[in-house]
Amino acid sequence: MSSRIRIKMCGTTNREDALAAVAAGVDALGFIFYENSPRNIDSEEAKRIIDELPPFVDTVGVFVDRDREEVEEIIRYCRLGYAQLHGQESAKYCERLARFAAPCQVIKALRVGKKIKAEDVSSYSEHVKGFLLDTYQKDVIGGTGRCFDWSLIAELHLQKTCILAGGLDVDNVAEALEAVQPYAVDVNSGVEKSPGIKDHDKIYAFVSKVRAFKAGRVSWINANLLEKLTSEKGNYDETISN
């Protein structure tokens, strides 16, 4: 697990939610450019929001089987840092987007279910910066509000950064972090009042739970390290005295 767990909030549709998330400590904001999503946003509004963000906040565009040239145009116009591909985009598509849209980096979303195999993933590894793992649900692309079986992740043999999504909220994120130990977590419906409208109290609670988990883990590690060092020092002192 990374020394600091990154948090991405997806489905950003308005300025107020974006700034509240940043104030709470969210690291990255996701903007969904997919007309079939209730959280869809047009590039003009996304750019207005992005232009108001402070430095060091990552911006992620979410696309679903969209023409590559259109994706590149939105990336340039909104000055996106990452393109998250949530459809059936091929490894070749990812490679070309990463090349022509640089320095924007590519994240491939994987809908995890019992049918997904390691060989379905491996061809993407050299072309993407990381994999976002979401819940597979037939005919639904993202925003399911449901978790998936996290034990399936080990079978994918991921060679790149893991970003965990899929039904995360304040009640289950600590369990998810313990089980998966991802580089980052992605929250969407878990901090909403309704699709596309965030609950600011839920955002703060979610961020606080993630940070508290990491702080607790570091404290546990430090306590165990101190105990080990104290024990080793005692053994060393005993050896010297003999």
C-alpha cells in the first residue's frame, strides 16, 4: 500500500461539490463525458470547474467507447491530467491515446466479475498508468453502488497501480483498504444525495475514514517496530554483558 492513499471523487457535475471535495482532502476529481450517465457533464462546464481548482488537484475525464479524436479534443480543451476509459477500448486504442494525448495519462477501467481473466488485462499493462477496478453489472457502466468480490483481484495479476472503485462508502472503505491495499480509492454514489449531486458531509466522512485508516495502520506499524527494536536492543545488551 502507498504511504498515502489517494482519493478520487468521480461524477463531479458542479463547482460547489468540486470545491467541497478539495477542501475535504480529495486528491482527484472525475468528470464523466458520457451522455448515458446521469452524471454526464459537458466540456464547457467541466472546464469552468477545472479553471477554479487550486494547484495539485488531479483531473480525470471518464470516457466510454468514444471516438479517440473527440477524447483528445476534450483532454486538450479541459486540460485533463488523466483519461479513464470505461468501455471496451482496445489495448491499441489505449496506446494511441497515451501517445497522442500526452502528457495526459491513461487509466483503464476493468469491470470485475467471475468472467474476467488475467489474459484479458495483460495486453493493456504497457500502455496505461493504472487500472481502476469497478463492479461488473450487466448493461451498467460505473456508478452501480455495489461492491464486487475483492478476492478476484489477485487472479488478475495486475502489473500496474490499482485504483479500487465499486460501491465504496464510509461504512465499507476501511474493510476494502485492509483487504485490497490499493494505491487509491474511487468514490461516487457513496457520497451522493442523488446522482450527480454530492453530500458534502458524506465527502468529509469518507475522506476522514480513509485518512484515519492509514494513520491507524502507521501507528500500529510504528508500535510493532518499536517493540521489535526494543527486543533486539535487549538481546544485544544481554550478549554484550555475557
